[in-house]
Amino acid sequence: MNNSLISLNELPVGSFGKVKRLIADGIARRRMLDLGLIDDTTVESLRKSPAGDPIAYEIRGAVIALRSEEASKILVESIKK
């Protein structure tokens, strides 16, 4: 098991990560939790927009686009799937 955490926006396209920690506070944290970004949730990085921001992620069966600023506050552990 790899114990090093990376921010979600650093997860390469086509890779999977498990949510381990949220750095956000207040409304931003609440939104992330409402999207299903809780401990051990598996997230797949699907694709980047042509400009590189936002990035589309699959979270619990839904495709969600997050800007790098938001995704940088979600720490994940890269996993093989």
C-alpha cells in the first residue's frame, strides 16, 4: 500500500484514487461531502477540458467536473484497479 497522498488534481487521467482527506472548510467542504467525496470513496480521473481546467471525475457513478482549485483540496491515495 502506498501511503503517500496526492491532491486529486495531480491524479493522472485514466487513474484511480481513494479519498483520504479533505482540506476544505465551510461551504466548499459541505459541497464535496454532498458529492460523495468521503473517506475511501474511489474516484477516477476521466478527462481534462481542452484548456486543462476543469477535469472530469467519476465519483460514485456520476461524472463531476471540478476546477483545479477545488480538486487540490481533496487528498487521495493512488490505487490500481
